[in-house]
Amino acid sequence: MSPFNLSSRFFYGEEGYEAIKQKKLLIKFCLLLSPCDLGVIANKGRRGSSWGPRSILNFLSKMTWPLPSLETEVFWIVECFKEEEIRQSLEKAKKNFEHQKGQEQKFLHLGGGHDWVYPFIKACEQSKNFSQENYKVLNIDAHLDTRLEEGLHSGTPFRRLIEDWKIQKKTGAKLYQWGIHPFCNGASHYFEIDQYCKILLTQEEVLKLQKEEGELIVSLDADALDASVMPAVSAINPRGIFPQELEAIYSCLNFKYFGIYEFNPLYDTISGQGAKVLAALIYQYFYQK
């Protein structure tokens, strides 16, 4: 039995997908895991975020879940190590749920390093029923992650995304950044990002995104959270955001694509404080009204 089959409603991998089809179940929640921290290491960060998805899932599985609106609704959990694998998994989950009128399906991506947000966004962009032209990305982070360095690592995903948008001339796409600290970002990180990137300074500015048209992808770098609640990251945040602020956003913004990155359980407390904080945020996201 897979170590992730921790609940009667959790199905893991391709074997789990086949079981879902045979039992005619519905993938209400699709959890995509990319347990790799090579991008963090390349960015001179601390090893360990590759264990993040497993740690978060461990605490998710111990929670008391509400009864589903339909008895057939389940979680499908699958590991993805390439953009194409993420896209194919999204397509499978969407195909499974496509005839459920009036029901919302949600997709959660757990890294690994923040470099994994780039293939997640590109996979979402290419998946079925996704508006490619005017989608928005909200990055909740202390860092812009727009370094002017070659290659893809945890400090460059949004530089890569902005460069793609420039080439493709995506005039409707926009990257919003919230939680950014000047002491975490050099002058070069701001270079030529104004066309597609806007830094939000207050929670009120974030909440105004509910008026924006198009799909919204939300990315949470765990180091956006205050060090008092999130010790388990490569770069702790002395002036971070608190979970209650994020929950307020969940209740106002409607989004079905969500990624969480950079959680490093090797630096968590003995009671798993950081993992519990993120598991509770995921629970709130799945079951927000």
C-alpha cells in the first residue's frame, strides 16, 4: 500500500486513478506533488524542501474532514517531476469531473522549491478550459523571485514567466506580488518587470483582485509567513504575513489553482508547527464557502 493512502478518500498515483475510474468516483481535489529541492540548492538555500509535501500530507490525513456533498467525491494525489506530467495530471482530473455542473474542482500543487511554480503555471495555461489570454498570478512571498540569472531555480521563476509573456505578447496577463520586503530584493530584481508585475502593499489591495476578470493562480512561498508561525523555511521572515490574513483572502477571492512551496520540515519544530499551519490553510482553501 502506498504511504499516501492514508484515508479512504485519498487515492495515490496511476493505480489510484484507475481505482477512481473503476469505482466511478469524482476527483473533487487534485493534489500534485513535486518533491524536489534542487532549485533551492541552486539558489544557495538549505536542503530539505523535497520532504515538504510528505510532511504536509501527513498532517492533512490526520484532520477530520467534513462529509462530502457527494459520497463519490475523493482526493487524487500524484507526483509530477516535469511540466508535461503536471499538465497530463490536470487533464485527467478535469476529464473525470467535467460533467459535474455547478460543482467546483480544486487543484493544489505542493513543492519543493519555488522554481516549481513555473511549470505549474505553464501546465495550467495549457490545460483544458483555462483562459490563456487574461489570467492573473498572485505570488505571496517575501521575494520577487525575478533574479536576472540563467536557468530556472527558486529565485528565477517569475523572471522566466515575465519573459515568456513578453515573447507571447500576453497583454492581459498580470503578476501581482504581495508580502515583498525591500531588504529581501536587490535593485536588479525590479529590472524591466513593471509591464507585467505589480507589487501590492496592503491586504485591501489584494482583496480588490476579486474584481479582476480571468483565471487566478495563487502561489504561496512559505517564507512569506511570519517566523513566529513558520520556522520551517530556508529564509525565515521577521516581518511576515499571518495565517488569518490569508484566510481572509480565501473567503473573498475565487481561485481553483493554488501552489505552496519552500516548506522545509527539517527546520520545523518537534510538534510540526509549520506543517500544521500549512495543512490548516489547505483545509480552509478546500472548504472555503
